[in-house]
Amino acid sequence: MDADCPSREVLKHMTSRWGVLVLVVLLSGTHRFSELRRKIGGISEKMLSQTLQGLEGDGFVDRISHPVVPPHVEYTLTKMGEQAASKVEAMVDWIEENLHEIMRFKREGEVYK
């Protein structure tokens, strides 16, 4: 809980709006940048690039650059990334399963039961 703990930066990368979605998409396998962008609606190239760099820097994503023209770059989860992504996916699944109740609360102010 310390304000200076390095885990805060890792947590930010994993649980950011885009980090969660990138991790979940990569659970299905290796993807090229353009594939990720198509699958994650609304993400800009800049945000996808920054998100991938953060996740790569934390050891969750491998960037595989093939020496061809035009450049061919692929992204895949590391073993640690697979573990992290499965945890994040559980949260995403829970949200999907409970979205009706969450939305009802937002509309009506009812407490989740």
C-alpha cells in the first residue's frame, strides 16, 4: 500500500482500461498489432503502442519482430503474462455475468444482492 511501491506501476499497466483488454485478447494467442487494434474497439494506435510497451516492460508480453519488409511484429503473452491475464479475465467474466445488476444499480441506485 506504500505510495512508492513499484507494484503500483505494474497494477496500472495490468488494470488500465486498455491493459485489461490487451491481456484478455492475447489469451487467445499471438496477434499482430493491427489485429489487436481491430479486436479492441476504440483504442488508438498510440494507446495500443503505449499499453503494449508497458506490459512488455513488466514481463507480461513478448514482442516478436520478424526481419522482413514490410515489418512484421507479433505480440504474445509470456508465462507470467498468461497467469496475469487469467486473473484479469476472471474479473472481466465476473463483470459480464453481473452487468445487468451493475447497470440496474446505476439506473436505480439499488444495492447489489
